Amino acid sequence: MSATRFAPSPTGYLHKGHAFSALTAFETSLRLGGQFVLRIEDIDVTRCRPEFEAAIHQDLAWLGLQWETPVLRQSEHLDDYLAALEQLRDAGLLYRCFATRKNIAAAMLSAPHGAPEGYRGAPLAPADEAARLAKGEPFAWRLNLAAAQAAVGPLSFHEAGDGQRGEIVVDPASAGDVVLARKDVGVAYHLAAVVDDARQGISDVVRGQDLFEATHVQRVLQALLGLPPPRYHHHRLIEGPDGRRLAKRDRAETLRELRARGVTHEQLRRDLGFAPAAYG
């Protein structure tokens, strides 16, 4: 059975960009004859709010979408993500990183001009690490990318969306040693997403082109954890009048605001390039 998913974080109200992504994932599920799954990615307890989660359900219902129940909420499955983190740690693929954002910014600036790679750290000597832990210094768990790539060897993923298509060779260098867990928000998006995609049997990940690069490191994590890789469909991004992609942080007009000024879901579908719904 095939399955797609829409996996928003309840950190604000949905806008037209979210509607385009949800509709694209839903239409893909219909085309494949599979299921459409809603997942609430609410592990960032510092920013997620219940009112935003309730609004997600309201907005998707207004769009005429139907999804499988019960809906998975990541905050209810933290032990599963921590178990995956422990598996990677036991394999010697993680290290404690005590660097601050200021330290990391300085390190990136000192890198060779035009270097495409993300931040690369290194495990501390045991005595130094013990001293920092004794002082109670905060740290993040980072993936040792060099060790991870050596463990899994060459990888690829199948892309069927906009832009590049076919088998894409995995090259996670631009991500560097990504953070997989830290104290303030627990486990990171990359880890929770791959665990849940496998748990929910997601065969086709449909999401925005802005997450294309994230696929490289997620494919590495799938291989390390022995999880099946889905197919990927990265779609175009919806832009505002200023030519910038719509984003919560820029206060893009929300679906709630569109409804309030009389826009119907049929009008929105046309505006986003979708044919009239044959469901709902």
C-alpha cells in the first residue's frame, strides 16, 4: 500500500504554501491509489501551540481533504526517537558538541572561501569532555558525517518531483555534522522524520523544494537505522507578490484570513493550479 503525508509543525497558522503542499500530497495519494496521512510535528515545545494544531485540522477540512486516523503527534512518541538516537550513539556515530552558535559562525567564516560544506566538528578528548560535563555546559548531539558515510557507503534516492528527476546520488556535505538532539527542543527534525516515515509506511514523501537538500542527510540516517527509503517528490514553492516564498515568519496571509475575506476553497484550488475537486 502506498502512502503520502502532510507533516506540518503547529508553530503558526497555515498559508497558501501549506495548502499547495497538502493538496499536492493528497492528489498524489489519489493518483497512486494509496493513503493520505496527516502528521503533527510538534516536538519543538518552545514554539508549538494547541491553537495552531486545531487550526491545521480546520484548514485541511476546509480544503476538502480527508486523512487517516488516528493522527500521529510526535510529542507522544519521544521515546522512539530517543531509541533511534541511542542506536546511533552506541554505534559511535554521534559526538557531544559544546560549540555555541557564535563559535560555529566563526568556524564557518574561517573556512576556505566558497567551501560548500556545512559545519564539521570533532569529538573532544575524553578528559576535556568530562570537564565540560562536570561544569554543566550545554551540548548538542551531532552526527559524525564522515563516520556515517563510511558506515553506509554510496547511497542514492529516487526523485520524481519538480527539477531534478531519477536517481540522485547522496551528497550530504552541505549539511555537515547535523544536530540530531539538543536540550531545548529534544530530538531534531531529521531524526524524527525518518523514524515516522518508516513507522507510518510512507512510500512517497511529497514536500517543498526547500527541503530537497535535507533528503541527503535523511537518506544517510535511513541507511544507518535500517529504515526503508521512500520515493521523493519535491514540488515548487509558492511565492508572494515580492517574489519570496511564503513563510510563517514573514506573516504570509493565512488560510483563515483568506476564508474571512470570502475566498472559497474552489477559488484557492484554481489559484494554485489545481482542477476542481472530485472529492469532499
